[in-house]
Amino acid sequence: MCGIVGYIGYREAYPIVIKGLKRLEYRGYDSAGVMLYDGNDLKLCKTKGKVSDLEEKASKETTTNGTIGMGHTRWATHGVPNDVNSHPHVSNSGDLAIIHNGIIENYAPLKEELIKRGYVFHSDTDTEVLVNLIEEIQKKENLRLGKAVQVALNQVFGAYAIAVFDKKNPDEIVVARLGSPLAIGIGEGEYFIASDASPFIEYTSNAVYLEDGEMANIRLHKPMKVRKIKDDSLVDPYIQELQMNLEQIEKGGYDHFMLKEIYEQPNVIRDTYRGRLHANEGIIQMSGVEDNLEKFLNAERIIIVACGTSWHAGLVAEYIFEEFARIPVEVEYASEFRYRNPIIGTRDVVIAISQSGETADTMAAIKLAKEKGAFVYGVCNVVGSSISRETHAGTHTHAGPEIGVASTKAFTTQITVLTMIALRLAKAKGTLSNTDYHRYLQELEIIPEKVKEALETNDRAKEIASVFKDSHNCLYLGRGYNFPVALEGALKLKEISYIHAEGYPAAEMKHGPIALIDAQMPVVIIAPKQGHYDKIVSNIQEIKSRSGIIIAVVTKGDTQVRELADYIIEIPETSDALSPLITTIPLQLLSYHIAVMRGCNVDQPRNLAKSVTVE
Ligand code: F6R
């Protein structure tokens, strides 16, 4: 995690770096720091807290002039979040400054060695070890910065995206990546460095995304040189034209990114199926699937690997793939999969789902599956991300940048892609009747309208939120396709409002969680008309007879659950299989309003980061 930003050019660097850090705060926000070079010396300002705290401190403590600057917003891995552990870190001589996203795993023996050679450490971080290692190599072997960085990186293992500056050669910044993302924006007489392109989109639309194992010397008024860290071979950098625009990464009148992103869902679901779903012609076309159709059709099973919300989308997909395409599916937490010596065959298809495309565990699961000979397909939101590059083929969700740490639109667009894949395979295999196939296509096409209608539950969700905002616990129940939605509803509530919440399959409740139910326990039940309605009604009765408080998500016009539930939220009717795209909407809104009413930082919940690039 962590966000890094750098600038070298002719403009004042400070405002660019600060604005960039604010855009990257989704990556971590427990401390922040900035380094500026004013032509003579390094000026440093670091603080525990957010970028706004850094700004306040900088305005009192330091000059903010200089056309070269680097900044960092941190999600602590080594050492508590405090001023000293914040980045940038400076070498013992005071000449070198570094910002780092990732973990240097062998920092301890390196640190010991450096201490023996007289180095003094002020922080508990692995990063301070790296900058001093670079300095030691530079001094010992009399090397320029780029070469010293390269030698040092060949001695460390772990993950990193770094930017290093040497005030003895102040016309360059050296950057490198392995396992953590790094984008370089190329302007006229200026360069930008950042964990993603959002900090520099208003300045340039040309960017190079460094590949794993690459480093670059970024020099003023000179073309950038990219080379392999391992063998020093030069690489021809691929300059990409950015698709992102400023509006996409701003709040657009909403109080929070999360709310904006919830409301974007009708549009982004449409963007995700546009050009791929042709309901009238009965066609679904995704080039990644078409090019590899045989692999999917010959699959002995599909293994889905993901984390968090993406894992929940995988669970929904398990039901859909098995129902539509009759292919056995297993859904795995990437973090477990990678460490348990899984049995993977060459006829397995592994689908990796990730919004950011940078989740370390998912990335490791992909590598493992590839080593074992499986075909690996990615469902990713971020174009150019590590996961979309590492997979054999894939389909991008077109959700646009998701800035709120709690995932919303990524979830529904992932389900949209996975549903389309399942339908395409069902068509090829003949496992769905023609009528059902066409019905699902038509229905998927009008899902954005239904999501829009489901968003009209906002006021109702707000009312219910005001009743339950002070709850300590909450149970979410669903069956079948809506069991993963219950898990997702519970995750949304706990991560942004810090209320303990559990998601459960409704029938499983009798095997334990029912003991929790009393008159103080709100139970959110997803009970649409399609699906296992009668069974859910029985579950509601079981809760009712133990005085539980029921908040039910029901299909418009429902009468039976209405009589039993304390609160109902009505959503438009859909088939069972597509219902997660609709039922999830009021649960997102409920969590959002509860978190706002509790005064929580909705977009940046404590202890979390958007992109989990450490295992
Ligand atoms: C929850 C959330 C996380 C992510 C998880 C995986 O709201 O955002 O649980 O879903 O960290 O992230 P990606 O999808 O980027 O791999």
C-alpha cells in the first residue's frame, strides 16, 4: 500500500505533490510527508495523520519552494504511524531521500550490517535501511545514483515502488518497481511519478507504467531511460495514452466518493456490458473469452481466486457458473490458496477477480496457478494493473476509478462481467434453454434501469439507518444467490461504521448465530420474491419468535414478509440469478448512512487501504 508522488520540472513541486497525495490517500492515510529541493538543500516535512495535517504542518514549519519534490502517504507496515516513521526517509549523510511503497523483507540483516558500518537509524522502517544501503553502495563503489540503486535492489527482496533523489546530482530522480505499481507521466520539460496516474492527469495524458523488475532514470530535459534491474538491459518504454479524466476522480457534488460511486452503478454496469452484450441479436462477445473459448469449454473446473468484496463477487459467480454453464466452481481466498499447496491441473481455468489489479495475495495466487499450468483469466478494473498484465487473458470491468475504500461499483460490475462469461459458456455448451438464454440477456440489458430504481431506496435506507446507527451488532442473512450479498452487506457495514456485523446463509443461522438474537439485534434479511422465498419466510418467523428486529429487502409489492418484518426496503423484481445486482444496492446505502450518522470517515475508514499490496 502507500501512495507515492514525485515531480521534476519547471513548476513549483509542492502543490503538485500535495494535490497528488490527496488523490492517492485511498492507498493509505496514517501518515504523510514531503521532500522539496530548493536548489541547495532538502526540505523535509513529515507528520502522523492525513495529507491535510501535513499541509498544515508544512505551512508553519518549512519553506515549500522548489521544482523538485517527492511525497508519500503511508499505510504502516514496519513501525507505528508517527512523524519519524513517515516517508520520505533521508540517508545518514543527508544527501539521499527516498519514498517507498512496499516491504523490504530482508531489511533486518541489512540493517545489522549497516549498523556495524556505523550507520545510525532514526525510524523503525525497512525504507530507511534501503536508502542507507544505497548510500553505502554509492560511497563504496563511487557510483552515480542510478547504478547504486540498481546494485542495492539486487540485494533486497520484497516488494517496492521507490523514488530516490540525490542532492549531489539534483537533475534526476531514480524510480524502480517490483510488485507495487508505478506510473511516470511525461510532460514537456517535466516528469511526474505516482502510484497511479491520478496525480498528474491534468498535466499530461502520456504515461509509462513500469513493469515489475524495471527501473528508470528520470532526468530533466533528457529522454527517460528504462532498464531491467537484474541485468541492466535497456527497455523501450511503452508510452500509453491515459483514458482517465479529472471529473472521474472528483466527487462531482456528492459528499463522499462512496456515495458517488454507489450512484454511478447504473452507468458503469452499462459501460461494462456496452459492446459486449447484444441482447436483440442474442450475442455476448468478449474478446478474451472468444479467443480462449476452447479452454473454458474444456475446463474440468473453474477456480476463482480473490479477496474481500471481489471474493464475494466470486461467490455469486459460483452460483451463476454452475447454474448456467454447469461447470464445477471453487471459490478461494487468494491468501489461503497460495499457501496451501492446492491441487491445480492443466485443465483448470483460474479466474482472478480484483478491482485494483494490485492485491498482493491475488497476484501470488495467479503466479502459483500459472506455474502449475492452469489458464488464468483476469477480471480487473484497473487497466494496466499488475494483475491485468500477469493473467493470460481477461475482461476489464469498466467501473472507472473507485476511490472510496469500501468497494461498491466494482462489485456490481464484476458480477456483470462474470454473468456475461457464464452466459457465453452456457450458449456454447447448450446448458441453458434458448428461452432462458435470451431472457437473461434481455434482463441484463435492463439491469441498469432496475439499479436506478433500487437507488430510490436511499431515503428509506437513511430512515432505517437513523434507527440502527447506535447498534453494536448486526446480522445479515440471505440464501442462494443472495448469501454472498449478505456477506457483502455485513462487510460494508463493519468496514465503514465499525459496527460488528456477520453475514450468514439464512438456514445456517440455526446452527449457532440464532443464539445471538434478542430484542437489540437488528437482522437484515435479503428476501426477494424469486429464489427460496418460502424458506426465507420461515427463517424470518424463527427470528421473529425470538424477538429479533427484522429489516427485510423485499420485492416491490411483497405482502407476506411485510407483515412479519419491522422495516422493509422494496426493490424492483428480477430473476433470482441477477438479483444480487439489485439487492446489494440498499445494503450499500444503509451502511453508508449509518457510517455518516456515526461520524465515521466513510471514504477512508481506519486501518484500511484501497489497494492491499502487502500480503
Ligand atoms: C471491501 C474492499 C476490499 C477489497 C479487497 C480486494 O470494500 O474494498 O475487501 O475488495 O481488498 O481488493 P481488489 O478487488 O482490489 O483485489
